[in-house]
Amino acid sequence: MDNIIEVNDLHFSYNSNQVLKGINLTIPRGKIVGIMGSSGSGKSTLLRHFGGQLKPSQGHVSFMGKKIDQLGLDELYKLRLQMGMMFQVSGLFTDLSVYDNLAFPLREHTNMPEALIRNMILMKLHAVGLRNARDLMPKELSGGMERRVALARAIVTDPQLVIYDEPFAGLDPISLSTIANLIRTLNDALGLTSVVVTYDLSESLKIVDYVYFIHDGKVVAQGNVEEMANSKNPFVYQFLHGEPDGPIAFQYPTRQTYQKDLQFTA
């Protein structure tokens, strides 16, 4: 199967707030796909459908040929083992060492002997340059180191798909570049498929193979990096150039003017 994820006509609402309004996209095997858009565009909600945390109100998401919303819990949990996740805030267990953070999913989901678990952990930590940091606690890590540990944990079970939720947020330029290069290098070296959800363009466009731009719950543009860099699409242009004016509005939608919304007392 060429596509590891297929999203077809995906709709989802939080009560009366319609967040996804007919998303269609595919994630090809072996590629790094960027999903970009401003805050509130629906990116994180889309990710929750990838892992089955949310069920669509219309349409579906397929992972490795299986419709996620139609799986029972046992099947869903088994399928999730083929996914790795690097959370936006790293998500490390604060009371566990770096070593035990990586050991946790292996101990929880496999019957590997401790000797093999140790080798797996050291191998993944070595890949992100932190083999000798295995005994440190999360509070002893810098921001960049914490992200690299989170990346190592995301790949420690050798998943088919790795999802990166805002992997560059809050990083200094050196750490940001390091994480970006690691995502590209590890994806190719380990034969992974990666989804990078971000609004950081400078680094993400250097490493992704294909880009989807999401706005207001819809895919408004898509293409490879060169196509997006030269795009005249107003959404893409505003996003790439950081223009304050354009189709992506600063103000949250309202039905009345600011003046009418104000209340004055005599």
C-alpha cells in the first residue's frame, strides 16, 4: 500500500463549533508530510483522528488500510503501537530518568528481556546524540535535549508512522535546526513515514516532501515545497510571508462590530 494514511471527507464538530469541514489528504509511505496552518485551523483536531482519540461526524481516516473509527478498542490499541508521537511539550514523565522514559513503552507493550530493552534504548539515544544522558532526569535537560529525548522515545518501538506536533516550538535556532535535521535523517535511515504539524516555515520547508495548508477546517492548498514557495494562493502567500492582512483573519469571527459590542453606562 502506497499510502499509510488516507483521510476522506473528514468532518468533526465540538458541539456547534464545526472544526473540520471536509478534509481530504494522503500520507505516502517513506515521506515527510507537513501539515501547516495558523492556530485554530484544525491541525490538532486532525491529529486526534489519526490516533482514534476522536471519531468523525462524517468521513473517515484509514491507517494501514484500516478505518480507525470502525476498530474495537483492542484493535485500536494494537494499531497505535505502529504510531510514534512527539508531543508539543515533549510529554516526558518527570519522575522517570531519560532511560526509564524510553523503557516505559517497551516494558508496557513488549515482552523484551531487559538486556534487549537496554540495547534498543541506547541505540535510539545514540541516534539523537544523547546516549550519555540516559541517567539524567527531565528537569536536568535543556529545552533542545528534552525534545531530542522525546524524539528518541517516539521511535523507540520502531513504529511505521511518527507524528511530530509542533516539534520546533520554543527552541533556539541551533536546537531547532538540530531537531529538523534529526527528523529528516531518522525518517530516511529507519524507513519511517513522518507527519510534521507546525507553523514554523523556515526549518520545516527544508525537510518536508509535501505540504498541506489547512485553514478554517479545510485544505486550502497543497503541493511540494517548490510549488508552495512559488504559490500565488492568497492563504499560502500570507502564511509564507507573515502578512498581517489577508484571508487569515486576526480577529475571531463575530456577528457584530466592536462598537456595537461595547457597553457604556451613563
